[in-house]
Amino acid sequence: MNILVINCGSSSLKFQLIDAATEKLIAKGLCERIGIDGSQISYTPAGGQKETTVTPMKDHTDAIRLVLEALTGEKTGVVKDLKEIGAVGHRIVHGGERFAASTVITDEVIEAITECNDLAPLHNPANLIGIDACRKLMPGTPMVAVFDTAFHQTMPKEAYLYGIPYEYYEKYKIRRYGFHGTSHSYVSHRAAEILQKDYKELKLIVCHLGNGASVSAVKNGKCVDTSMGLTPLEGLIMGTRSGDIDPAIIEFLCNKENKSVSEILNELNKKSGVLGLSGGFSSDFRDLEDAYEKGEEFAIRTMDAFAYRVAKYVGAYVAAMNGVDAVCFTAGLGENSGFIRKKICAYLGYLGVSLDPELNARRGEDLVITTKDSRTKVLMIPTNEELAIARETFALVK
Ligand code: AMP
């Protein structure tokens, strides 16, 4: 069965068509600037050339119509007609406490996702628009919602409660939820396969280091803690997000800079992280690595702070699990940058981590990168959230 995986943002839409039986990618692409002047679709059939077409898309229904035309078109098509698409898997950012697993989409499920909109006001409404558009254009095709938060729903209370009046949890469900769950789940399962150990008997720490970044602790097959919180703003220093800060900074800055809370929150989300720390130089870790190698002070302070924060979380999760068998690196930076892995692992001497420099210099492959005698293993595992969504979707509709 072919599964269409849809990841809908407010003005963008990423898609992949995956053959569930072989797990091979059939085609992928991206619609950008939906509802804005200059919208475009890029489309790449597996093994073929990427084609980008600038074409108006007034809304997500237009975008999905174009995606389906590309997939079935005479010249570009990879399937004969829409009947060859057996199901659609939708990435949904926030499932609140309601969704601890993926689920087949029904009217009730849509209502329950809508109830979570408050918790992810930028993301969930966009995800719902994607579902609505697909239902219009592919009536009768089963659809599945796969939540970024679901994997973390196994966290115990002591990990997900904040130290604020309990009534705020009761009234508004303010708590840690965590994100990137599909990636943390995929990478931790893959780690168990690579280590040839039972997933339910391992203590794993997964560092998902991309433009957004989070760490999770997975003990005996269950997530027991993760660094992102009610929203993706908490935790590590990220591309443009601040991660953990003293909440009192917000009022302090409002007063000093004569700005509103939402202006400061916008800065914490979009102008902070490594972009902010480097004095506005770049949110792209490649640029920062280059500048670091050249000895630029702004890059050194930024990358030092980034690596230190990751190492601090790893230490916290070793304590939370009373040990760790393996630390896994994934996502854009984690998969590709030997530089950052080395910098973080330099803090892990107490775990008996001994990196193999040659293995650590490789990138983008499933690999144990520590020496044979390393007491704790370190792995790099390219994440594949789309494949994970396709698997979940297939499991529910087959
Ligand atoms: P993601 O959000 O997972 O797509 O990751 C994006 C981030 O990964 C960007 O900041 C990139 O600079 C970073 N990245 C991708 N490739 C590399 C690389 N070869 N070395 C360092 N950083 C990389």
C-alpha cells in the first residue's frame, strides 16, 4: 500500500509518498508560500530530477490538489490514479493528554485535535487545514493522525509537572508534553536494533539536534523525560529558540525595552538560540562551525553554550534513569556534525565514553561511533519521521 505523508505548516506543506511494503520513497516535495504571492511547488520522483513550479495556491486545498496532480500526472506521475494511494498519514504537532498514540481520523478525532489548538496555536490549526483539504479531495481514503507529543505521554508525573500552582494543571493542562516524539521513537527503536538488544531493557538518551532540538530519556521502552515542554520553546538552545531561561527575564525585558509579552516571546522563538547568541550571525550550524574553526569569538561562545546545554541534559537524564546504555545523535546537526558530537561527548568521560575519531567523522548513516571498549555507546542515527508516520499509518489501516 502506498501511503501519502503530509506535514502541513501555516504556509507550507511537505509531502512524501512511501510504499509501505518496501518502505521505499516513491516521490517527495514541498509547497511553499501557500496563500502568499509567489507560491511554488517542488516535486521529486524517486531517482528523478527535482522540478520547481511557481504557481498560485490560494489555500491548502489548492496545494494538495497540485500535489495529487504531480503524483498522478502524465509526465511526472508515479501512480496511475488516486486509488493507488491507500492512506494518508498527517503529522499533528499537539495531541495534548488526549492522544498517547496515533489514531485513525474521524469527526470526533478532528474535534479532539481542535480542542488542543490552544496548546499549539500556530501549528495545530495548520495541521487541521491539511486534514480538511485531503478529506475534500480524497473522500473515502483512510487518514491517520500521528502526534509529535504522543511518544512522550508515558512520562511520569514528576517529570511532566511544573512547579506552579497545581490548579493550572487541572484547569488548563499546563504541563510538559514534549515534541519531536516521532523522531525520538524512531531513533530509540532503531538504536535497539543496531545494538541487538531488547528495546524494553535499554536505557537510552536521544539527542535530536536540528534547527529545533530536544533530548529525551527512554527507559525500558518508554519515554520518561524530555526537554521540550508545554511548547517547543523549552529545553536546549536551538537555531532561533532560546530554550530554558529564567521566566522573570520576560517581565524584565518588557520593562527595559518597552515591549509587550508577545513581542518578547516572538524574540525568544525567532531571534534567540544560536542566532541570537552569535549576535545575529546565523541560525545555521554549518555557518557557525565554519566561524568557530576560524576562531571567531561569537561562534566559540555560541557553540560552547549549545554543547554545554546538551551535555547538561544528558547528565540530568543519566540521573533520572540511574544510568544509560547508549546516547544517540540525530537530526540535521546530530546526524551530520562530528564537530558537535565530539564537543558534547567531551563532557561524557564519567560515562566511560570513548569516541572513535574515524567513525565520528562519518555522517548520515546508522553507526556506533564509540570504540569497542567504550563503557557507554554513542550512536548516530539519521531520523526518518516520514517513514515513521507511514509505518504508524499502515499499521492502523492495513
Ligand atoms: P533539521 O532541522 O533537522 O533539518 O536540521 C537543520 C540544521 O542542521 C541546520 O542548522 C543545519 O545547519 C544543520 N546541519 C545540516 N547539515 C549539517 C552539517 N553537515 N554540519 C553541521 N550542521 C548541519
